[in-house]
Amino acid sequence: QVQLRESGGGLVQAGGSLRLSCVASGRAFSSYMMDWFRQAPGKEREFVTRLSASDGSTNYADSVKGRFTISRDNAKNTVYLQMNSLKPEDTAVYYCAARVNPNRPYDYWGQGTQVTVSS
């Protein structure tokens, strides 16, 4: 069993930066594909970014491309989301998710961390 815990959320002014962390308990963290999602009030959860376990490739939603960066430190069982040039529309609860098989549903989800960007 793997548990994911996000941290690093908070209140920031537009144009500012935050770095979110997602720490995984358990073993074999390096084998998991790690994603970040977000959910704004009254909206559906949406994909933000993905980091492959196999080749380190990344994918980003168009809305965050060029502003957000996903990375991981397998020695610390942690995936990061560096968010720069934040906009009010980035306000949401951010979740990390993990899975081994990209063709299967996500195996694990974190509880989320709130990011609020003021204008």
C-alpha cells in the first residue's frame, strides 16, 4: 500500500510562485508514473502534468505549459510541482496521483493541497 501526501499549498499573489511536494510512503516509488491534477470550485478535476517512471518524459496541460514544472527525487520518494507566474485561474485543490501501468486507473491519490492565487 502506498500513501501520498501533498504539501506546499497556500495563498500567493498573481505572478508569484509555489512549489508543491508529494511524498509517497512505501516501496517502489521509482516505478510509479506520477501525475498532478487540480480541481477548482464547481469544476471537474483536470489533468495538470505527468512524469513518466520509465524514461522521465513529461506532459503538461496547455494551460500550464511554460509555467509549471514537474520533477521527482526518487531517493526522497517525492514528486514536485514548481508553479511560476501563477494566475487567479490556477486556484484549485491540487492532487498527486500514482500508477504503475499507464493503461490502468490510478492506483493511489493524495488528499490534496489548496492553492489560492489572488489578483
